[in-house]
Amino acid sequence: MRTKDAEQRYRELLANRPSLIGRVSQRDLASYLNITESALSRIVRRVRENDAAAQAAAEVANPDPEPVDDVGVAEVVDLVEVAESRSGAATEQAPITPLGRAAEA
């Protein structure tokens, strides 16, 4: 049976236990993976570069859709006022306190 190379072991660790990467020193990770710190540093850099390149390629292949026309706050207020005036439902509401509760009258 072939053993995994150091990069494969690092990627597996990154996939299965991502919380360890930020909590454990690079020296301890290198020791766990049975490689030198400098080899781990090169692997980490290569993995980050490859992942960034893959993400950039995915973004080019699937660009975000164009944003929908933004409506300003003033336009929304105008629309609400028009809707209330048409329905005759313009009612006065109790002011809201800082805790998010309606103030008692």
C-alpha cells in the first residue's frame, strides 16, 4: 500500500480537523505530519496558492449575477406612504424604546 505524501496528509488534516490548524504551532503540525517546519511552510503556501487559483477560476466560470436595481430609503418611504394613503390604513404606531419594546401610553 502506498503512503500519502506530505501535502496529501496536510490537505487531509485541513479537511478533517481545520480547527487544529489555527490552534497548534507549525512546529507541532510538522512533527505530526513527520516533515520539517520549512517543508510544512512550503506546503501551506502551495495549498493556499492552489486554492486561491481554483477559487478565482470558479468565480470566472460562475460570475455573480448583476445586482438588482437598488432602491433608496427615500423611495421606500414614499412607496409606503402611497400604499398607506391608498388603503386608508395610515395609523399611528407607538414609539419603540431602545430595548425594542413599544412604549406604554
